[in-house]
Amino acid sequence: MEQSRKKFLKNFFIGAVSVPVLIEACKKDVESNSGSTGSGNTGSGGSGSGSCAVAPTETEGPYPTHSPSSYVRSDIRDDRTGIAMTMNITVKNTNNNCSALAGAIVDVWHCDKDGNYSEYGTGYTNLHFLRGRQTTDANGLVNFTTIFPGWYNGRATHIHVHIFNAAGNSLKITQISFPEGSGSAVVAVNSTAGQAYGYTKGMSGYTYATSDNIFSDDTALVEQASVVGSLSGGYVLTHTINVAA
Amino acid sequence: MKKGRIIQFCYRKIIDNASEKQWEKYVFESSYKEFRMQAQLYNQDKKFRTIAEILHHVPAAERLHFLVSPSITGYIQQLKGIVPDVLDNLGKHFLHFEKYRFEIINSDIQDISHHQVAINFFSEPVEWIETIGNYMLITRSHEKADEENRLTHLVELKPFFSIYSLKEEV
């Protein structure tokens, strides 16, 4: 193995003249690249950067078109399975007698049934399941089609919400909690019956909202949504969030 | 027949204020807009201006690379799987990518001219047959010139274009 590696390196160095630069080029570390010389020009120039490089000899195009962020969607499930859940979130403006706030951008994200978020893993996939963005209508309402979130160590069941004005300036970063009493959706989903839908954690080791770092001070239950439905029929989450816009 | 080596290339495409092509400008503007939105998660007191400052003070903000990446997904799809800028010695785009990774190199919430991002394109596996001068002779596994001959490409290694992985055939 070591021999073959040496052989490879030897061949490689004979074949390529600018090896040190190349090895630097694909490092993903932010700092090392921010200091590299001429990175902007060389990279963005692309095909035209080298003095003796061939120029493109193909027909131009296809021409790029404007494309919205792939966050913008109502159905945020992607490949995630679980018990269906519809989220209806209404945004109201405390600076306008709590009337509906139209045109606000609402980002939501939550974990899957096993308690995992979409993120850069060891692979290079660019999945962003269970993350979405909608703009409120004239009634201040946005809808999302998703699955009932699972839970993970140290946290109660929750949905993250980030509300922006139309210009993208943050109005509120908050989380939505769920009722957890007997007969609640959280208890049903994490019961034996919920296992048929893939929710296998049960309630053992679950952190209730009253002990949760984020929700424990929410004694007035301002952050708690109404959640109604059934395992087979799915659930509907309804919640209102007041912002100062 | 000479045994080849299976390699994957990485092309690191840098996009910044100096980028001129329309596709690059779209990526530049969309990713900056999304960066400004997402950065507020980690900068609620508006104490920081640059991503370097945010990352220094809020380690969890490392997630920003991922969180901003959906802003360019549509533009990646418009490439239809072809690595941009990388040409063979005939001047044609030939390299296909399977994976990519977006990252923010620099940015400033108050000054778009400091925004700089990178898209790392990881090519499909190709067979490296020979090195001729500064060029690598490579072939895509399923491309044939005719029944007996395989189609080949000559490609020159350049800054920001490198070999990412290697598997020697036994």
C-alpha cells in the first residue's frame, strides 16, 4: 500500500507543476483560503484564468434564470416519514393593535421523528428536510405540510420559527411548544401505538416543557400551540405569534 | 492493457464581487441575501459585522454554511450536472459532478462587496490513464469512441482544480 502511494505521488509530481497550490485549493477551511493570494480573480475567472489555457469552444448557454431559495415551499417533508402534521401559523403585529401582519417571511425548522435535523454531515448531500419558508397572506397566515416532530435528549418537542419583515430583517426568533398532558398528541405519538409510525423513543427520558431550558419560563403558555388530531388522521398545529413590526 | 487509477476531481469555484458571469452574479446575490437573513440567528444583538467575527464568538454559527446553501440549490440544478469552467484541451466542458459543497469564505452584513463564497464540485469517478506533460489523460467509464476504443479527454491541472480522491485498480 505504502509503495503504491509513493509511486502515485512520484507520478503525480512529474505530471503536475503546480502541486502545492492545488493541494491548498480544495481545503475547506475558511481561514486558510481567505488568506490565499488572488483567490477571487483566479477562481471567478475560471476558464480564462491561465495565460496558456484553451478558451471555451462551445455554444454559450444555457442561460441562467433567477431561482428562488429552495427554502420557499409549503411541503417541507422531503424524504422524511412520520405522522402527518399541518402547521397553521398566524403572525400578528403588536405595533398595530395585534392585527394580522401580511407579507412577513416565516422560516420554520424542526427535527425528524428520530430527533435529527438536516445539516451538513460527513457526506456532501445538500438536503434540508424539515426546513421551509412561506410569506404571510392578508390574514397573517402561513401553512406548512410536515410530520410530527420527534424529540431528543434535553429538549421538549418543539418547532423553531424565525420571522422576518419583507426586507429580511429579523422580527422574532422563537420556538413553539406542544401540549404534553395525558391525551396530548405528544403522549400519543410517543406511545406504543406511535411505534407503528416509526416513533420508537417512548416517553422515557423525555424532557417536559416545564423542565426545558427554553420553555420553562413560559408559564402563561404563550409559546404553546394548539395541537389536535389523531395518529391515523394526522395532526393540525395552530399557533399565533405576535411580533413588533 | 495498462491498469488505470480511478480519481475524483475537485473544482473549487470562488464567487465574489469581481465575478462577472450572470450565473455567478445570481449565486453571489442570492447567497448574500440568505447570509444576511440567517446570520441574524447568531447575531441577535447585532454586535458583529463579519462572518469571521460571528464564527469567532458563536461557534454554533458554523452551521451558516449549510443554512445559506439552499439559496443556491436552484442555480446548481441549472448546471445540469456539468462542472463549470473546467475544459478539456479541446475547449469543451466534459466533467460531470455528483456532489458539491457550498461554503462562505467571507461576508459582511453591511457590505456586499466583502461577500465571497466557494462551491466545491466533486466530480464523478474517472479513470486516469496517463500523464502527458502537464496534462492528464482521463476517460469516463462509459464513454466509447467506437466498439474498441474509449473516448478520452486531456485535462490540465490548474489552481483551484485538484485531485480529491484516488483508488488504484488491482
